Amino acid sequence: MSNISNQSTSGKIRITPLKIEKKETIKKKIWFKKDAVQLNKIVEQYNAGEDILYDQEMIPDDVWCSRCYARMLERHNLITKDELAQLETGLDEILELYEKGEFVLRLEDEDCHTKIEDYLIERLGDTGKKIHTGRSRNDQVLVMMRWFLKRKASAINKKTLDLALKCVEFAKKYEMVAMPGYTHMQKAMPTTVGTWMGAFAESLMDDVKLLNMICDEIVDQNPLGSGAGYGSPFDFDRDSLSKEIGFKKTQNNVIYCHNSRGKIEGLVLEACCQIMLTLNRMASDMLFFTTQEFQFFNIHDSIATGSSIMPQKKNLDVAELIRGRTPTVLSCRNEMTMNIMNKISGYHRDGQEIKRPLFLGLKYTETSLDAMGEIVSNISPNKEVLTKSMLDCPGLFAAHKAFAKVKEGMTFRDAYREIGSNISQIDVSEKDIEGWLEMSVHQGGTGNLGLDKIEKELRSLMK
């Protein structure tokens, strides 16, 4: 066959062969009815988006939940013991292929749920067709995500506690090294390196408690068995299914199971936001205190970067990135909240858009915890510079001088005025500083940080 093309410059008719395009084989979707339809490629691409990239990571989570669901089907006599064994073997094969990097989602697969079911049907025939009995991809994605969240939250919990313990170790090592304390960006009162770093240990401990509360009370509930959001005509024992999978309890109302999508993931990201805010404060302090104007801490070369043009530069870029990635995690939380707004009850396809901010927020939280751990392990206080910075600022000790007069019988306000009128006359020594810091023995004061108690509580949270 040929085709008459445009006239050439020589005036002759140029004939080019017709291109015969090979018709692509239509991949049957599990939701096709009687006829297979060639899905519009632009629509197919747009619908899948980046969703299959995130699903790829969660394949083990979906396989585990599908395995437990198959066991429930067998308990309810919807499949035989032999069929269950076949399905579990098929799921084992999927995991083996996944570990080898050979079970990879493609655009036409739509999602991991479809690819897993397609594999089981191709491998097991009619037995594979039974695993979806009473189940919807709607509750599949919910339970897969919920199980994934449990796994990721556990990893973040461990990394946060590990960092908190590093902070305690650092605080103990430099517990009584004096340093200026600031308010309004101005030197305010004397404190210690131990008090400064111990504050972050306790902040991280609170962050872990928030994450644990969210996971234990809200994340750790099973939505599987809710179907497309309206249940199914089977007398499934969903509590038994929850126990089989490993959930603490069953999420009860079938509509709420689907309405909670994005809400529960958002709560996990809220905990991540609090962790990042703690890391942001740590990073900001470290960047401030390691400038050439301060030089309060020494930075090991292994965590610093240089300049392509300025030979003298030694930059704590890693702290700047932690500082910068904090608003990104906060934005991920906000994006998820906006996604679930203004929707009526039930499942919505655009719920898949929460995966991108969720994965990014979790990733930045995990990696930032690792990075901050390396910073804490590779900085040390510059004691001489810290002491000089304090002695050069007599006003730093004004409150302590006033308190000394109160102990002698003067009212605080009179002592405040007397000392405040004679700041330049304040004279202190390094020994005076040490004495004042040791004198603060109230709970949490510089002379009574309770670091052993904090460490014990942190270790109890690790169990």
C-alpha cells in the first residue's frame, strides 16, 4: 500500500509507503464487563499518575493483608483449605518476585491490588478469582495504607527515640559546661550546654508520645471488610480478621472507614510536623551558634561542606536543609487536609492524591532524624569561647545578683532596680558562674537536669 505525499521541489510526485500501526493488545481490566475496551491512553496515564510508584513500595503490605483476608474466606467456607494453600503459595511467589525486583507495576496495571489479583488469576485460574469475594479495592487501599502507616510510624518512633537518647548522652557529657541563654535574641541568663541539649531530648520524647497516641488509638484499627463503604452480605467476623492481620481493633462503621481516609494519614503527618519543628529549632540553634561571630561549637569536617570559590568556608548545610524541609513537611500535612475537604461521604478516586504528600512527609521526617543524629554526634562545645562570651556580658548575671540580694532580705523589686541601675559594675568570675549554675537545684534546673530519669523514660518508650 502507498500514500501520495506532497509534491517535491522538483515538481515530481513523491510516494511514501503507508505506516501500518500494529494494534496493541488490550489488557483486560478486572472491572471490564462483557466487552474489553481500549482505554484512552491519556486518560489511563492521568488516572494512574504517580500512584503506581507509591503502590510499588506497599506491595508487601497489600500481600500480607490479602493473605489474611484469604484465611478469613476459608474460615467462612467461601474457599477450601486447598484453595487457601494455593492462594498463599501464589502470594509467596509474588513476594519472591518483588524481592528480586521482578514484580513491577506498569501503567496498565492501574495499582498493586489489580496486579496482585491478575497474577493470582493467571497462575491459579478460578481459585485466583475468589480472593476478591466481598472485598473492594476501596477497602484494600485503606487496609494496605493503614498497615503501611503502622510500619512507617514504628520506624519513625525508633529513629526519634534514638536521637533523643543521643541528645541525653550529649547533655550528660557536657552537663555543666556554661553557655549564655537567650531571650529576644539577646543574652539573658546563664545556662549550660547540658540544659540546652536536654531540652531537645524532652521535646523529642513528647513528639514520640504524640506519635504513639495517634498510632495506638487511631491508626491501629482495621478497615478491611467494609467493602466499597457499605459492607457486604456476608457474616464476616471482622474482629477475627483484625486479629489475623495484627491490628489492635476493628474500625466499626463501614462508611466512616472510607471517610477517615486522609484524616488518619493526616494525623500521622501531624506527629511528623511536631518532630520536624523540634529538629528545626535544633538546626536553627546550631546554625546560629556555629557562625564565626559565635563559634560556640566545633563542627567535625565530616558533616561540613565547603565553597567552590571561597577556600575558608565550612558550612553546616545539613542543618540548613533540615530547617528548609520542615515547612515542606508542614505543607504536606496541609495538602492532605485540603484534599479531604468538601467531599460527600464515601470513596473518592482523588483520595489517591494524598499518597504523594504522605510519602514525602514521612521520607523527610525519617531522613531528617538520621541527619540530625549525625550532627549531634559530630559537634562539641568550645568551652573557652563560651566562657569568654559570658564574662564579656555582665548583664547576663544581673538576675542572679538581684536574687542574691533577695536572699539577704531585700525585696525583689528594690533589688531589681539597684542592680539594673549598676549593670556596668557587675563583676563575676568563672567560679561564680559555676556556683550559680550548681545552685539551681530545683527540678529541671541547671544543677538538677534529671537526665537519668529522662533516659529511663525514653528507654521505656522503646519497649
